[in-house]
Amino acid sequence: MPATIRLMRFGKKGQPSYRIVVIDKRKKRDGSYIEKIGSYNPMVEPKHLDLDDKKLNEWKLKGAIISEGMRKLLKNRKVASVKAK
């Protein structure tokens, strides 16, 4: 099963929030996921990123692929307010 670490959108129209989830690559963006490893809220200033680094590294070691959006978010992570668990 190819697993992917990606953003899952939820919230009201025009006010997005995202869950950072590990999901089967073949599932839809908002389908059922394997595990939630964090959240991201771009609507507050400064942007809020809550990510469990331990779980992220565990899934990367298991072979999970990081999506393009997550890759950009992790690259710019130093700019956002980060709360690592």
C-alpha cells in the first residue's frame, strides 16, 4: 500500500484549515486516512503549524511519500509559528 503524507482540507468556504494526514495514495483528498500527524491553519497571523515530528519521521522511514504541498509547507516551516510535539 503506497502511503502519502498530505494536507486534508476542512473548514468553512473561504476559511480553510488543514489536517496533515497519512493516507493511501489511491484515496481521495478527503477520504478516510490512516493517521493524523498534525494540523495547519493559514488563516491566522502568524500561520499556525502543529506537527508531530516523531510520527512524520516514522512514516518517512516506512516509505511514505511526501506530497508537493506538504513539501512546500515543510520547506517554509521556519517562517510559520511551529508547535512541534
